[in-house]
Amino acid sequence: MNIKDALQNKKLLILLGPVLGLVMFAVTVKMASSLMKSEYRDAYRAPAATADQTPRVAGEAEEAANAAKVAQDKPYKEVDYRTFPLVGSRVAIWMVAQLHLLFAAFVLAVPIFAFIVEAIGYKTGDPRYDRLAHEFTKLLSVSFSLTATFGAGLTFMLIILYPKFTNYLMSVFSPTFLPYVLLFFAEAFFLYTYYYGWGKFHPLVHLGLGLGLNVVGTGIMLIANSWLTFMMSPKGVSSSGALLSLTDAIYNYTWMPINVHRVIANIAFGGSVASAYAAFKFLHATTDEERAHYDWMGYIGNFVAISAFLPLPFAGYWLAKEIYAYSQTLGLTMMGGAFSWLFIIQAVLIGNLFLGANYYLWLGMGRVEGAQPFQKFVKYLLAAIVVCFMVWATPRSIIATVSEIRAMGGSAHPVLGFLGVMSAKNTAVNILILTTFMSFLLYRRTGKISTVGWAKAGQAAQLVIFALVAVFVIFLGVYGYFVEATVRIKLSVPQVLSVLLAMVSITVIDVFLFRQPRKTGEVRWGRIPAVSQYVLIFVAVTFTWLMGLMGYVRSGLRQHWHVYGIIRDNSVDAFTPTLGFATKVVSVTVLLFFLLIGVVFWIASLHDQPDFAERSKARRRGGSGEVSPELPVPSPGA
Amino acid sequence: MRIPHSIRVAALVLATTAFYGYVGQLVPQKEVQPPQETAFAADLSTADMAKVGRQIMEGKGFCLTCHTIGKTGALRFPDLAGVDVRAMTRVPGLNDVEYFAQSMYEPTAYVVPGFPPAMPPINKPPIALSDQEILCVIAYLQTLGGTPTVTLQTKHHYNGGAAAPGAAAAPAAPPAPGAVGK
């Protein structure tokens, strides 16, 4: 019997356990007695009462008494700030808050689309959807624990590092804390019953648990959002900060736009991280069934992410509008002051997101038989995206030497400078959204032909709507150069509305056009180049980085204020750091997040691993011990 | 040798993050310090006040975030070149000092046609310039088309002086052609 087998012999282990315990006890007693013998002992001295007190002893006694008195008289002093070692308080709070938010966003988003996918499965009776929703939910429980851990860490750090400010915030929002805690308990209840109760309840009861999880999660987010938006756009308090109305403090200027923006952004982010998980599993898949399943999962995750991402700029526009409505100074600090260059970085990120998402869709066309007629449009779509990306990323002013500035006649380039203004950028982003929407539409049509009698008219109507809206958006963009500021700033509203109208109307027509289509080819899930999976991971990292950057601008916008215009930041970190420094912090935070999410993926994948005993048996039989998990095989054409 | 997917994924995450971090280093780097209270010598001359006023406009006052000096075309907020000339006559009954003071203490009292009523009160948080700092800004604004006249002791409607329509008007420079009414 070798050592490995001996270690697995239960009888032997039961026998050896008490023996080992006795031996350890004997060793402990021996060590203790040996230490006692060699213990240091003071030399004998006469008791203090029987010896005369020397002047030195008297002096020492007096000193001790004085020290005790000083200690007793020391007044209690409330500190305003404490310092975190090495990186400082701000960076420490920043990173912990960002990690908390990233996990919270994931935990809030996944139940939304898991619930929708499960509901589709229930409605259609297709078990694949149920399994997919379950797989998404597997990622939740560990993420939930990490969210709570970072949340607790953030709270303690705020109390320790910013005690006075935290105390103020608590004095304003203390009535919201109990509902927050109760909702948190409710979320834990719903989450764990939703996950562990999979298949144990009637489907409608289980869907009810999922709905409860979403409602409670959203409630938690709304409460937390009121705290942070109050810091940015305080309301319901006097000029000195005294609370006048809690309702107003909660329902401040930016609360509702942030709520809407966060729900949409969370879905986009959650979808992208879930698709990154699927991509990771796809790359490590060993069978065609696994590849097919994870290809499908990645596709759904990416579909969720991009569907939520398309309306996100509109929600962002609303938020920016409310920031301007609250304080022009705040708005101009964001768009024209210290943070204006941040939006060039944002343009690079969003441009990459659009490019990545479109590239994935174009690669995905290859898995559908009969996609060739649509692939010829890809080059035009790519050209449109690149042009829009370039316009959006054009800065208004250029970093240049004195001689270069003289040669240009100013800090703005004589030609490209015209593209650096909001008229051009708004136009570019709207066309970018329209183009990506077209990519989706083309992908949706691959392998299908409409059979309705009005197919030609319907498709012509879609094309006309698309062309009209594109022309209208470009016209308004150009028109903006020739009108006064009061007119120009209002032009983005019709631009946004027309693009939304186009997306909704074209989708409605498309749904009816392809209700019962004739199929020209099947979808061969899993038949997609591996590079597509790296694109999904790239998109997830970019989304995460973008969230980190926009989290920074939302919070950093207050500059030297804890609560804008009310409670000033007097700490050593009150200055606004350079964008270079901020992006370094964001990068490190994103890397930490992916390190942790890697752990989440690993723990979630343990669920699919065969039990230890099974693996041992398989090993004894001479196999590798790898047992392929039972996976749903998507039916053709899904 | 085939590189395992895990290593490739880790490299991709690292490279993507590093790339965006690098992009962040390419844009202009500016650290913005919180504004400090300006200390004024009692005998600060009007010319020195104008210099201080210019510094306040660039920094603590955030004025030049929105306003331009000597720029034409589609502007979002009024250009300040030659503004003193216009300030003398823009609001009937207000001289340039009173007009500038009103623009900063009560900016929506009069809004230049064609521009949004977007300027915040400059004496209140978050900008919260002191009365003396605002006088310095007025001294600088007076140099744009006129000659500065204010001192740290100058009183206007918003710092304890009585409303003084037309009083203590600064010596006006001749209006530049086409500047009035802009």
C-alpha cells in the first residue's frame, strides 16, 4: 500500500487520529515545562514598604503621577481626517468604492437578464433558456459576497478616514439606513433561494423569486444612489448643510438620471462580463457541444450588453443636462474645464466598444449558412464607424509647441478643430449608434428570408427611415455651426429622438417582416473563430475600464467639495489629480477586478466539475479523471 | 510552442488595461489645486488689482472656462473683448462698475440677448469669490476697452454701497466700432 492509498484509508486515519493527538499533547506538556524552568526571574528585592525610598524612585513616582494626570486631562478631539498608509486616503477609498460598484453592478445586472432568459424559457418551453439562465446565476453568489465585503470595507474606511464628513452624511441620510439593511437581507434571501431553488419550485414561483431579487436589488441601488448624487447636486439642505427636507435630499437633481443611467449601464456591463465568462469557457472547451453552448451564451451576453449600450448615450445626455441645470459651473467643469480631456479618452473607449461589438457580429455571420449576401455590407459599416470614431475622438484644442500654435493660428487646428465641437461629436455618436444598429439588423437577417407579402415595401420603408434619420442628424450637426448657442444646445434633443425613433420603428417593422421566415441556412453554434472570443473579453475589459473612468468623473467633478457647494474638502487630497494619475488608478482597479472575477469564474466552474470521489474512481480505472459536464446542445437555427 | 488560452486571456486583459492607461498619459496633464483665499495689501494699486483679477478669472473664478477674450464666431457665452465699453451703456442707469457687479452678484438680472441665463452667482459657493476678489475682477474687466478705476475701497450696490446709477463712472475709452451692442 503506498502513502497516497494509506491517506485515503478511513480506518487507518481513525486509528492514527487519537494517537497523533496524544503525541501532540505530550510534546506540548514537555515544551511548557521546559520553558517554565528557563523563565527569567527578578533578583530578590526587599518590599517597597520595608526599604527607604531613594530620590530617584520618588522622582519616578512623581513623573508617573503627572503623566497619569496629563493623560486624564487630555480633551477629546474629533479629527476631520485620517491618513491611509502608502497610497493615501483618497486613492484607498477610490479603489475600494470602485471595486464595490463593479461587483454591485454585476450582481444587479445578471438577475435582470437571467430573469428575462428564464421567462423566455418558461414561455417557449425550451429548456435551453432555463439552463442558460441558471448558468448566468451561478456567477452570482460569490459575486454577491464580494460586493458585500467591499461595501463593508468602504463603510469602515469612510468612518475611519473621513469621520467628520461621514458623520454629516449619516446625519442627513440616517432614516434611509434601516430600509437599506432590510432590503439587503431581502436580497440575500431572494438571491440564495433563486439560485439554490432552481428546479425545486413551480416555475412561476421561481420566476417570482427572480422578480423579487430584481425589485429588491434595484431598491438598494436607488437608496445608495441618493447618497452619492446628494454629494454631487445637494438639495433639501440649507447653505450651511442643515437638513430641511429628506425627500428633497433624496430626490435631488441628478438622482433619477443616475438611477436610469446605472440600470442601463449595469445591464451592459453585466452582459459583457457574462459573455467574457462564456468566451473563457469556449476557449477551454474540449467538445463541440461545449463550444456550441458557450458560443451561444457569449452571443446572448453580448446581445444583452450591446442592446443596453445603444441607449446609454441618451441616458448620459439626460444626466449631463441635469448637471448643467443644477449648476452651470459643474457642467462646464465637466465638459469645458478640468475634465474636458477625459471625454477624449472616453471617445477612444466607446469607439473601441463599437468596433469590438460590430467586429464580433460580423465574425458571427460566418456561423450562419447563407450569410454571404450580407457580408458585402460590412466594409461600408466599418468605414462609417471609423469615420465617426475619428470625429468623436478629435479634440477641440491640440497639444502643440508655441511655433505650431502660431502656425495653426490658435490651439485649434484650422480644419480638424471644427470637428472638435459638440455639434460634430453629437452627430458622430448618433451615426455610430445607427450604424451598430444596422449591424445588428443584418446579423438578425442572416439565414432568413421574409415570407410576408409586403416584404419589399417593408424593407424599403426601413431603408427610407434609416436614410432620412441619418440625413436629418447630419443636417442638424451642420446647422449647429451657424446658429447661436441658445439654439445650438437644443439641437441634440431632436438628434437623439430621431435616432431612437428610427431604432424603434425599424425594429417593429423587422419583427413583423420576419415572423415566419423561410430559412436559407442553419446557425452552426460553435463554428466561430477563436479570435471572436478574445473580442468578447476585450469588450468586457473596455466596459469595465469605461465604468471606472466615468465613475471617476462623476465623483471627481465635485473637485474640492465633499458635498458640492456645502461641505468643503479640507484634506490633503482636496486637489484634482492629473488625468494620467486617474487613469493609472482606474487601470489598477480594473486589473484587480479581473483578478477577482477570475476567482469568481473559477469557483463557478467548480459546480461543473465531477465530485472528488468520481475523479478518484476514474483515476483508479486509469482514465484522466476529466468528466465532461452535461451541456445543453442548442438546436439548429436557435 | 502553443501558448495556453489562460495566458493569452491574462495578456489581453493586461495589454488592454495598459493601453487605456497609456492613452490617459497622452492627454494634457493638469493638477487643479483648491482655490486659496487671496490676501490683499491695504494699499493695493488699481493696476495690481487688475493683474490679480486676471489671475482670479483664470483660476478660482472659473470665468475663462466659459468666456473668451477676442474670439468671434458661434460662441456659447459672451466674449469679453472690449466689454467695458459695452458695460457703460448696456443697462440704462448702471455704470460699468455697477453693471459688472450686477453680472457677478446677480447674473440673471440682465442676460445678454442670444445667450443662455447660465452664469451662477459668483459670490456664493461653489465659486464664492470675496467682495475684494470681485473688485479685482472688475478692475481687470475695466481694462478690456477702458481704464480701471476701482480700488479695494470702492462701494457698489452689492457690497454696502447705495445703488448708484450713473455715478462714479469710469473714464470711458472711445467705443470700438461695432463693439457696442454686442
